Amino acid sequence: MRRTPIILTLAATLLGAAAALAQTAPPAKETPPPPAPPKNFSLPVVRKFDLPNGLKVRLVSYGEVPKVTVRLVTQTGNVDEGANEVWLGDVTGEMMQQGTATRSAEDIARQSALMGGALSVNVGMNQTVIGSDVFSESGPSAVALIADVARNPRFPAAELPRIKNDFLRRLSIERSQPQSVAAEKFLQVLFPNQVYGHYFPTPEMLQGYTLDQVRGFFDRNFGAARSSIYIVGRFDATAVEEAIRHNFSDWKAGAPPTNPAVNPVSRRAVYLIDRPGAVQSTLYIGLPTFDPSNPDYVPLVVTNALLGGSFGSRITSNIREQKGYTYSPFSLLSTRLHTGYWAEIADVSTNVTGPSIKEIIGEIDRLRREPPTPAELRGIQNYLAGTFVLRNSTRDGIAGQLAALDLYGLGEDYLRNYVQRVYAVTPADVQRMTQQYIDPAKLAIVVAGDKKAVAEQLKPYGEVIE
């Protein structure tokens, strides 16, 4: 007798089961429970005192993990470079890690590793940070090591050529990236002939830096009067305080921080950087704003997140999800001491360069005409509140926020009340922020792309400057 193959029998059984399931009404979807309201940020108690030479000390007992973050923050950086000294601060910071009067670079690395961390020197626009995250019992030793690097760098002449060559390679790589050259042009336009408009050195400038220039930058800008030390985590407070006083009390006060002159320019124009054959155009579209000391800063943060600064923002939804012009557009608020800027940044297909600009400006105009709905705004507020709490619930996050408070002259209530201030922003506030601070008539539009393909597309948006 002929038998039905087992595989056919199994297939028939599965088909029958599928048919039966298809005739069964699907169960009703359950509505997921609403998310709990984000918790407010709770700043731990900050113990503060100053040394007679001006060094500010901030001690924060935080967390259960037996580690401690030690950060020495000096109010100096690229802001103290001259027009012919771009990246001199960065070279100086790298040279500071090459050894001290009593420790070699290898000694610094080995001792840091034995403490459970790694010492780094990071030079920013307004602040330079020398720091490490170490085992709790190593807190006093980390203070001593950081003090040695900050106070007694050896600046070995043999290391300078290698470091300059490393920066030359970095410069070459960055100048080949459209995002970097667009950012450079954007800042030059917003801050012409000002320190905040400096972005890249020339290769000749970088290659020409001497050991005397490095030492001069260090001597002028590092000292107790413009420095703060932040200790956050689990640590022996008595031992750490003793280490701070022992290692920093006789540090020279030095000069007070510089106060940069800021005269930003708001002007509608299109700045074209030709990249022949490019299949994408890099866009930087924005204008000057202000730093967090301005009372409107938090409402502007909320406005930015709704407009382009979050994955669920309007510009992202428009040119990514709906139009497919780009993969990862975003907007940001970037701050400097006494100023800042808002910018929408995107890499878009060359053939839709003009339409992308049109949609970005269109979303700005729409928000200027009509406030968002309360529901849309609440989603953005939940996102901002949640990420703020998460971002600052770490040792490094707390130390960074305290350093920002000191830079911008803000009190601790700024952090404690931040979440409430986010939720206090109304739809009318968002509309007002857009009307007052994101004026399309003042937007600088930087485009790095193929001139032959995009020049005609750019003409409707202002004077095209090459």
C-alpha cells in the first residue's frame, strides 16, 4: 500500500492548524501601563571650601561602588590661544602627560593603573580637565599624582616632535571630513576673527610650535586662582582633604581667568564649500544663542529637543522618516562662556540639498506660527527629564555638572530644579523661543557639497558665498 510521506502529513497538519488559528479572532491588545513620571534629579550634599591661593574644593560622597572620581578643572583651554596658536593648548595638554620632575610618563601610567584608573588631560574650549577614576582607597594618591602633573610638568623636548606629528596626522584626517570643514566654516561665520571662531591650525602653524611656546602657555594659564578640584564617589574625606591641602596649598595662584570678548554675527547667507563628485552634502544651519546663565536657556533646550534635537523631533521626522533625505540629522545647542549657538546638522543626498534646506526652514517657520500640542511637548519633556537624571547619576556626570556650574556662575539649585524647569515650559514658551531666538532671516547656511550639483539648488536661500 502506498503511504503518504511523513513530511507531507506534517505539512498538512501545520496548514490545518494555521487555518484554525486564522479563523480565531486575535486577542484584544492590552494597553501598556503609562510610564511613571521621571524622578527629579537629587544632587548629593556638596562640601565646599577654598584654599588661600584660590583653589576651589568640592567634595561629594556618592554611590556604593568603591571608586572615586578626582578631577582638577582649570579655566583655560583653546580660549587662551592666540590667532596664530590654534591647538597650542592641546599640544600643551599632551606634553603635560609626558612626565613630571619626579615621574616619567611610564611612571604616571603605571601608578594610575595600580590605582584602578588612567590619568588623562583633556583640553576644551574653556576648561582643561586633569582627572582619573580610581579605587576608593587610592583617592589621596590620585590627588597627589594629579597635583604633580598639573604643577610640575617636565616638558621633555624629545617628545615634542612626535606629538606635533600626531596632531598633524589628526589635522589631515579631520580636514578630509566634510563634517569638520563645514563646522570650521560655520564657526568662522558666527565668530569672525574671534577665538571662538578658531577651529583648525594650518600645518605650518602646528609644525612651528616650540617648547618655549608650550611652556609659555602653561605658565600663563595654569594656577590655583582659576582651578577647582572635584572629588565624587566613595572616599575617606579626612584623608582626601589632607592630600588636597598638602599637595595644592603652595601652588601659585597665577592669573585670574581670561574674559573672552564675544561679538557673534547673525546674518542670512549660504556658504558653499565645493567638494567635487560628492554624493552627499553636509549641512550646518544655525545662528548664535547664549550660555546656560541666560534664564531662557532651559526653555530653549526644550525647544531644540522638539525641533531637531531628539530622535522624535520634527525635523528628524520630516527629512528622515517622511522624505528619506538623510539618515541621522540632529540639532544641538552648543555653549561657550558668554555665548553659544544652535545648529541643525545633516548629511543629505546631493540631489535633495535644496529641498532639505527648505524643509528645515519650513519646520522652524511652522513652530514660529503655531505652538506644539501639550501631548507632543510632554513627550519631549519626559525624554529630557529622564536623560538628564540618567546622565548625571554617575560620579563623572556629577563632577562634570559641578564644573559647569562654576564655569557659568550658577548655583546648585540650577541642577536641583532642572527637571521642574523642563516641565514648567509651556507650548507658548516653545513658540516664543523659536520666534525670539531661531529666526530664519538670520540663519547661516553652510553647505559642503558638489558645486556643480548643488549651486542652483542653493540660490533660493540667500546670497551664495564661496
